[in-house]
Amino acid sequence: MDAAYEIATIYEYGKHSVTVDVVLAPKWFLLAAEGGHVEAMAEYGMCCELGCGVELSDEEALEWYTRAARLGHVTSNYSVGEIFEEARGVPQSGSEAILWYYKAALMGDADSEKAIFRLSDIARIVIPGFTNILNGRSAGNAQ
């Protein structure tokens, strides 16, 4: 799966003098993702979200981001939160968004932490004491 992922990035970025190919890159990301490659899951989710080389599909983006997030991919947690917050292909759910943002924030994602504080009225209900937890994590990382 690592080789399929590497081939995808070669087409995505035009590495090794290969011409950029936005149609072949997602095909290789999907192959690697189906084989369990976490970064490929996130990349293919982004292809689906943006319609790069594949049909635009919020539902498929959510599926791949969720798979990657459950395997610990930080930015995929953020992306799932964003999809729920913005109601892209799913009913809008601030509480669901907060839970995904919170997972990413605990892994150190600054954008997720900002999203939680932006949605603090919801966050204080969904995750009581979230400010103490996040501030304690930040203080612990600074030491």
C-alpha cells in the first residue's frame, strides 16, 4: 500500500519528472486507501471533497475522512468536524462537530482547538470542562 500511495503522490505533485495527473493520482490514493493506508484515506477524502480527479461527493469524503480519523489521522478528525458543522451531505450538528474537533485538538491540532472555542456555547454542553482539559494539555506540552 505504501507503493500505491507513493505512486499517487508522484502523479499529484509531478515528482521524478512525471507529468501531474489529477485523474491518476486519486485512483492510486483509492487503491492504497482500500488497502488500509491511513494517509491515502485522508488524501482520497480530500479528492472527493474538492472534486479533484473524481466526482465531488461530500458523502464519500466523509466516509474516507471518518475511516482515517478512527485510525488516528489528526486532520481527518478536523475535516469530519467541519463537514458536520457546515452540514455538507449530513444534517448540521454542532455537537457532532465538537466531538470530532475535540479529538483532533487533543492530538494537538490548533485549528480544531480554535473551532471548539469558536463554538464554545455548544462545547461547554457537549464536553463540560473542555477549557480546563485543553488548557491543561497545552500547559503539559509546554513543559
